[in-house]
Amino acid sequence: MNYFSTRDKSLKFSFKDIFLRGLAPDGGLFLPSEIKKYNQNEIQNLGKLSYSELATEIIFNFCKKDIERIKLKSLIEKAYDNFNNKEVVELKKIGNINLLELYHGPTLAFKDIAMQVIGNMYDYLQVANKKKVNIIVATSGDTGSAAISALNDRKNINVFVLHPHNKISNIQRKIMTTIGSNNIYNIAVKGSFDDCQKIVKDMFNENEFREKINMSGVNSINWARIICQIVYYFYTVLKFNNKKMNFSVPTGNFGDIYAGYIAKKMGLNINKLIIATNENDILQRVINTGEYKPDQVKTSFSPSMDIQVASNFERLLFNIVGEDDKRVSLLMQDLSSKGFFKLSKEEQEIIKKDFCAEKINNKDTLSLIEETNSKLNFILDPHTATAVGAAKKINDLSNTIVLGTAHPYKFLDTIKIATGQEVEKPIQLSQIQDKKEKFDIIENSNSEVKSYILSKIQ
């Protein structure tokens, strides 16, 4: 299998190539030349597998030329050894809500499910064997801590994590800034997540700088993140005996829900993928109006979704325009030069076949947390609350799976506002309050971030 760019189908890269690069050389995102389609008998047989076995089966489809199946199975099992749940994820019935908890990993967020595997892939693929690799990550709160946990103390690897200063929760920040060793650098950028993400993307697109520092990335633009997240869609639908289900997904950068779209393309029985968004509702607007136009980022109670430039949407764009790479390039040029692009009515309708979108504002987020706690004695984190709210709006809860993306403890202040209660501290974070934080505050500037990175690696 080869990989190409959403903006140039003629490119041919191996899985190992795209794993290290993250972003295509033309600024596009990588996609595989083929996607395996399972028939219904094959899917039923997948239901007999454990989570790790299922992960091996699904992920192997995308990396079989670079990772032997038996080695892949081993690194996946090792990745999930330190999860609190033997089956990695946990499906719960909360009242009439089907909740899939994805936060049983070391940093209490769904990002651990992919990142722990990716950390082991770095070792297996030996991408840092002869030359030190510098991994640059932008985070809206959870990706950074998951990357640090997965890559902490890895030989010949440095990790630079950019987060928006004062725009993530205190616990999210403390997890990142207290667990890193000497190969971890936390950068608080005076801007939004979109600013952090733009700095990282610009660095990937600067060939001289990227090659000089041997740069790599583990944001959701890295295809390895997507393929690890496909697994829990399969796992969950199979728990419902392959019944056709909707998924309601808290959505910021579009990577998690795009994994569901790929699962559907692989033959999984998925009906609608519900984009649950907060007041940063660019994805709802593009589905309803066809116009993709980033606005000013609004601060919300679900900070990991405070994003106006949903990078992975470009992958869906490639699919809905008939895999026309030239059309994707033109639309992305419009976004860069005009600040927006416009989809045709036909393209909007194609999106609506698989997706719908619902916006949950700050007030409703708090209400959903309070109501779920008072009626069902269960505390939702604010991101999961938006997904519950979106699922309720489509009025099909019995056939909908809500993705629970983070532990509520990570958002103590919001939970206190909503419920008046404290959240019991999970064992993973028992020592966090006593540890010293380590991060540097930097201006929202590509050149200043690059200078900082160079000063640390030279």
C-alpha cells in the first residue's frame, strides 16, 4: 500500500515515511491508496476478538509493508498494559445513554489510545536510530499530555508541546508540565490552539527547517492517529451485534470522527456520525451552509474543542469532491487567500449522507452535566456533555453511542460550577498537585518558537 496527498494523488509514500513526516510535502494530508472493505461475515468474526486482537487486525491493513503482524500485536499489547481497563475502553449504560468511555489510559483522555501505540511504533520503526528526532505537537489540552506520556524518556527523541497559554484547564496543563523528563519541552503560546497548530503546520512546510531538526509530529494530521481510533468504532458496534448505530462525537480537529467515517468505509454498520460542537461551530456551519469560514476562537467550557480550523476536514473534503486532488488544492488555496471556501450543493448533500452536526453552547453544557449528575448520579466531562446534548437533539438515543473522551477530573472547575461537587481524584493523578511545573511562555510567533526549539537542541 502506498500513501498520497489530498492535494496530489501522484505522490507515493510508505507507511514509515508518512508516520515520520505527518504532513505531506505540499501541505496536504496523507491518505492510503486503498481501504480494506470487510464483508458482513468477516465483521461478525471480528466480534470474537479481544480489543488488542481487533486493533492488530484493523491497524495491520494500513502498515503491513512496514510492520510484521506479530510485532504489531506485541507493540499494541504493550501499549495497553498500563490502561485501567483490561479491554482498553468501557461501554456503559447511563440511563438511556450508551456511553463509550475512552479515558482509561495514563492521561485520562481518548488520545492515549492512539498515542501509546504510536510511542511504541517510534521504537519499532527505528526512526530515531541514527539521528535524533524532534517531535513538535500542538495541543488543545489532551494531545500534549498523551504524547508526553507515550514518548517520555524515549531514546533519541525530543518532544516540544505547544499549548495555548491560559486556554486549557489547570489540570490539563499540570499533567503536561509535571510528568516530562529532560527530553520534554512545554511551550505556552500567547494565542489560541489554532495559532499553535498553524505554527506547527508552517514548520512542517518549511523543508529546510524540518530537515535540519529531523522533525516529526503526532497530531491528528498523522494518519497513525486515525487508524488507531478506527478500532473502537468496530469494537463498539460489534458489542451491539453489528446493529446499525449512530455515533455522537465531541469534535474539534475532526480526527476522531473521521476515524468513524473510515470505519464506515471499511464496511462497519454505522448510520450517522454526529458532530457535537461547542460555540466554535465551523463544522456545523459548513454542513448547513456549505461555507467553511474560520471565525475568532471563542472560549468555552470544553476547551479541547475551541478550534476554528479543523485540519482533518481536508481528508473528508478529498472524499466528497470525488477524490479530485486539484479541487482540494483550489479550495485550500481559497481558504488561505480569501479566508474561506464554498462547497457546492451537491457536495453538501454528500456530507449529509454520513454526517449531521449539532451545537451545544456553554449554558447547555453546564445544564447537561448538572442534569446527568442529579438524575443519574454520573458526572460527564464538558466535552462528553456536548456529545450527549447532540445525541439528545437527534432524538435517537437507543441507537446512538456517545464517545466519552475525557475524565471529568480534568475539568474540576467546570464540574464545580455545574454541580457544586468535587470529583474524586483518579489514581493516575494522585501526585500531580505536589509536583513542580515546567513550561516556558512564548509569543505567538513562528520565528520565536523556532528559535526556542533550536536553542534547546543545539
